[in-house]
Amino acid sequence: MKLPRRTFLHLAAGAAALPAISRVARAQTYPTRPVRLIVTVSAGSAPDIIARLIGEWLSERLGNPFVIENRSGGGGNIGTEAVVRASPDGYTVLMVGPSSAINATLYDKLNYNFIRDIAPVASIARQPLVIVVHPSVQANTVPELIAYAKANPGKINMASGGNGTAPHLAGELFKMMAGVDMVHVPYRGAGLALPDLLGGQVQVMLASTTASIEYIKSGKLRPLAVTTSTRLEVLPDLPTVGQFLPGYEASGWFGIGAPKNTPSEIIDKLNKEINAGLADPKVKARLGHFGCTVLPGSPADFGRRIADETEKWGKVIRTAGIKAD
């Protein structure tokens, strides 16, 4: 039977619209089952704490649990690759942070290209590092630390939570810009580095506010400066490193990514709900307790941050000759 032309065009248009209608309907009902939020570091770390906070918000808003799954190892590459290989349906997402940008240059061979294979969903927060020293160090300010390090080249140990981690690279950037020689001592996590810093076996560390804030408040560690371009609300009297080394800036930053080809409608829905959380006074206060500043924005905004951070730390890695363990 030959259909009239008008009927045929109407049916064809309707058929073409079905995929779009299906995508919209899928986004409206998403999620219909638990969502895995992969964190590439161990429980109790800053990314893990932030992931659990935003996961709790999304669970309440979207009516299905966002289950935190810690997949540490390989400098974050194991967990990241698990998300890269996951089905792009919105039911497996990734906690993104500095290691995502750092690893692109730190590792010669990866089984994925982060910028190509992970779709940015939403940024969540930025967290400064704090330059902290053992009380025995004869420095109360950044200029005094620089002078002390220049007077004792190669004699000051700078701890970090591991080779190629954000605190390590922030320390290398400080060394380069200040023109000082401090010996990097990598540990398998900040939780192992801090006891040696408290005991004086190492003298300096660029630590996250999450890990160091209680030791700072108790006087067990002496803070010299924050690494962000602006002062920290929970430590308002502490200057920035940039006040003494113009142009210096380093921070932890966190957000959510998803496998490439995840439907844009699902990405937009997650972005909308995460931004709603960042505007909520209780969520902001809980993030602020750890020294975090919220970073609302679009998926494109987060994508630009990832690209910029990848370029920035790539230069530091190449200049300092840093290699993965």
C-alpha cells in the first residue's frame, strides 16, 4: 500500500524523533538503580570525604543511592580505567581530582586518554594546601623558610603523600620558583607522612587542610601560608604563597566525570543537582569545615579546568624530571 506523501513525512518525522524522546525520558527517570561513584584513593582521604558528602546529597535528591567504591592503586589509574571501560549509562561515575591531570604526563603509557575518554560532569570544590613545618624549623614565614632552605641546601626534607601526587608537585613548583633545594621524601599516603612530620623526621610538607587543620589548631604544626591565590576562611590570618612568590598557585580540586558517550541529558541532570548541592548552606558549611571553596559551573567549565591543570602540571613534571614509581 502506498502512503500519501503527507502521511509518510509525518511518520518519518515521528520515527526520527523517537531517539530524542527516548533519551529525554531516560534522563527524567534516571537513576532507577544505585549509581557507583568510583574514588581512586583510600577511604578517609580528601577526595573520599568530598565524594561521600556529594554522594549523600545526590542520593537524597535523586532517590537512589550513590555508592562510594574505593579503587585505589596505580596512582589512581586503576579506578580511572574502570570508569573508562564502564558502560556510558550514568551508573558508573568518577571522582576526578588533581591526579587525573597529573597522570597524563607522569605516566609514559596509559591505557586511556583522560581528556578524550572521560566526560566532565561538574566541578565540586577547590581545596588549598598549607605549607606546614615542624616547630623545630627556624622559620615563621615563607621568606624565612626560603632563607633557611638556602642556608641549608639539601638538608631539609619535604614530605609528600607519594611521588607525583598534588602535594609533591606543589612542593616542586615552590622549590622551582623560590630557587631552593629541599629533598623530597615520598610516603605511601599523607596518613603515613604526617606522623614523621609531627615527630620531626621530616621538616616541611605541603599538606591538605583536611589532613592538617587539627594539628595546626593544636599547635603541633606551624602553618606558613596557603597555596591558593586567596586566603582561607578557616585560617584567615594565614597569607598566601603568592604574596611572596608572585604567580604561585596550587590547590586540590575535585569534581565528577563519566565515561565518554554518557548521554548529555544525564550529564546535565547530574550537573544541575550537584550545583544545587553547592548552593545549599549545609553542604557549603560542611565543605568549608575542610577548607574547601565550592566551584559551581557547567560541564564545559569543568572540562576547561581539567585541560588547564593538565597543561600546568605537565610543565612542572617535565621541568623537574619527575618519573612515576
